[in-house]
Amino acid sequence: MNAIRNRIEIMHGVNLDQLGRRDPAQYGDFTLDQLEVRITSAARELELVPRFFRTNHEGEFVERLHRLEGLADGVVLNPGAWSHYSYAIRDALELAELPAVEVHLSDVDRRESWRRQSVLGELCLARISGKGPAGYREALEHLRKELL
Ligand code: DQA
């Protein structure tokens, strides 16, 4: 058992690996690798230890959540479009029983109406959207307050 609860799983879902090619007005012009470098330095400043996971496959996302027990103390997740409809991911997040924060790079409340819906919302400490990479730092700050 880890006495210090500082291990944060950062999970990127469908199409996030295409950052850099997606609409820069919504998502910026950085790649997912570059985003993860920024998240790593924000996490270090906050004395958190990030571990990254990315996939375009919903079942892999679900299975990663299943395996977090004992390996992570909190979760930051941006499941992409799955956030809006995947009850499978919602149920797996519930099973993980970890403090979680949902992040979206773009401002999902000011885009198409279907993006306003999140099936994960009630399981998360916060839902941060429209703040670009800074939203991940804010998510880590929420978890730090919760865990340390
Ligand atoms: C997103 C917003 C989602 O609506 C969209 O499907 C994505 C990315 C975001 O980070 O802004 O793929 O999660």
C-alpha cells in the first residue's frame, strides 16, 4: 500500500491521438505528445506522479479503468466523444472507485448540443472544459486537494 496518494492516471480516449491535425480553433496546434509533456511538468510541480494511457478502443479504455485498483490514486480523463454517450466507460469509472476529474480541451458547452451531455459528470469531482492544456493543470490541482 502506498502511503503517499499521489499517483494519477491520465487517460486520453478516442481521437485525442490526432491532436495537431484536428481543428486548431477548438483544440490548439499541439500534439498529444506535447500535451503530455506539459501535463508531466504541471504534475511534478504539484508533487503528483502522472502515468499516461491513450487508446482509440473503448474496450481498452474500460479495461484500463478495471486495472487501476492499487495502481492509481486518482484519474484525469478526457475520453473524447465517448464522454457524451459511453455508459460502459461510466460504469467502469464507477467500479474504479477513484477520485476523477473530466477534462475537455474545447469548450463543449458552446459547441454542438450533443457535446453538452456528459455521462460521467456525477462520478467526477469536476468537469473542466474550454481551458486547453491549462484545464489539465486545474484537474491535477483538484486531485491534489482531494488526495494530499
Ligand atoms: C473533446 C471534446 C469532445 O466533444 C470531442 O469529441 C473530442 C475532444 C475535447 O477535449 O475538447 O474528441 O473531449
